[in-house]
Amino acid sequence: MKSPLSYSKGQLELSRLMTASQYLLAWQKLLNQFLPSVLQGHAFVMKIENGVMHIAVPNGAFATRLRQYSPTLLKLLNQPRNDFQLGDGRLVDLSVSVRQIEPHQRRKEEKKGISRKALTAFTNTAAELPNGSPLQTALLRLIKHHKS
């Protein structure tokens, strides 16, 4: 009979996975602190193996920029730190590869559209324009699009 504190094989594997993911997330957070703004959100820590941080980026342009910045980034990442999740691990090198990565999908905010007051103003303006003029046609199309 199992004691309440014993783990099954699956639970141990899950525990190891959680520990590894927390470790990589801590490194990702540190990486994001030092990345230039143009690279933030486009560089992802894939793994750390034998002192080499493997970073994935979505295209060659980002890869080139990151490779150019790698020596400085390596120095910054190896600065003394007080983060127990990162341990005392020191990086020897950075490896950059191009991979199609789909970051967390951000919810698109619904567009509010044109206000009723603005639609009324457009309607009044369209009524004053000559019938069939290009501007009147464009305004009527805009009004119709935003009313539905």
C-alpha cells in the first residue's frame, strides 16, 4: 500500500517537467530584461545544455540582430544575480536558430467603430453633397459599413 507522500512514476515526471519549465521561464525572464526592445517578444529560450543557451527567433533578420548582440548579452546574462531559480549556472555561449514559434495568442481587442454622433455628421455631410459624387458614394459606403 502506498503512503500518502509517495509519488507514482507519472507524478515524478510531471514534477521534473514543472521544475524544468520554471527554470527555463526564469531564464526567459532574465533574457527579456537584457534584450534590445526590437528583439523583445521575438526571442525564446528553448533549452540550456552544457552551458549553451539555445534561443529561437521567428526569422533570419531577428537571428542576425541577436547574433550581433550575443557577446554583450552573454556578459549581461552572466552577471552575479540573486535568483534561486537560475542557480549559479553560467553560460558559455548562445546558440540562435530560426524556428516558427507561435507565442501566446493575444486576444484582439474589438474595434469600437465610429460613434453615432460621427455617423450622423457623415450622413448630414453626404446629404449636402451632389448626388453620385465620388465623395458622397464613399461616405455612404462608410456609413453603411459601420451601421451593420
